[in-house]
Amino acid sequence: MDIDKELKNKALQRLRDKYNCKGLNALDDKFEVSLGEISAELGLIQAYSKILPDETSGQIYKKNNQYYIEANRNHHPNRRRFTVAHELGHYLLHKDVLDEKGEILERSDKIYNEEELQMEREANEFAAELLMPEYKIKELFKDIKMITKLAEYFFVSEIALECRLINLGLIHGGF
């Protein structure tokens, strides 16, 4: 087994353990994770929606005992990808809120109360760990210092990548 595959497997195992996510078993050896496969493994229906307001990136909700993830079709594919991973995070971390309140959890620009802010932070952390594993970021950042190139590699927005680099202490930013 090569070192990259071994590190990836360790990173995925850490995510599986941390979030109790058997859906991550759907990932294969290529780097880009298949959010569609993870959603299917978890029994979620994933769709792109034109009807979401522009300030809403996506949402997860439960209807007739089925969970749905929608991402705003009008947003850039990399942003939609992070949004779907974020909503998967909500499912894994906050499913009890969905079940208890039957509320739609959405990723948008609106102001949240402290509980909602914490759930948003947790879902963002999950998405960042899933799409941009620490080992791979650190490995690539040694040679590639251009945020644009790294964002392309991980299929995420430059903002998402920059936040991840800041959170890992690799760069300093003004966020």
C-alpha cells in the first residue's frame, strides 16, 4: 500500500469514527470523494434546485420519512460541492434536530442564534475535513502555495480552502 493511500485511509477512518459515518465506506481510492455515493449509502436524496433564493446555498430536510439535500443550482459547482458536504454534516451531526423539530436546516447568509451558529460551524468543519483532509492539505501546501491551484485540486472554493488553511494554522488571515 502506498503512503498516500495509507494516509487517506487513516483520515477516512478518523472521520468514520468521529462522526460514526458508515457512509464514508463508499469512498474509493481516488482522491475526489463522491458525495453522491455517500448520500446514497446514507439513504439521502440529493438534488440541485433552481427555486432556492440566491442567498441560500443549500438545505437538508425530512419529508415523508425521507431526507433530502438540495444545493442551489445557480452557485458555482465547487460551492455546491461544499454545500452538499456541509448538509451531509448536518445529517450526521444534527439528525436529531431534524427528527425532533422537522425543521429545514439551510446554509445561507441569514443571521443565526447561538445554537444554530454552533451547528453551522460543526457542519462546516465536517465538510472541510471530508473534502480537504489535513494530511493532504499539509502534503500539498509544502509545494503548492497558490490558493487557486489548491482549491482546484480539492474542487472547493478559494474561500473554503483559505478558511481550512487558517484553521490548520498554515496561513494567517483576517477572518
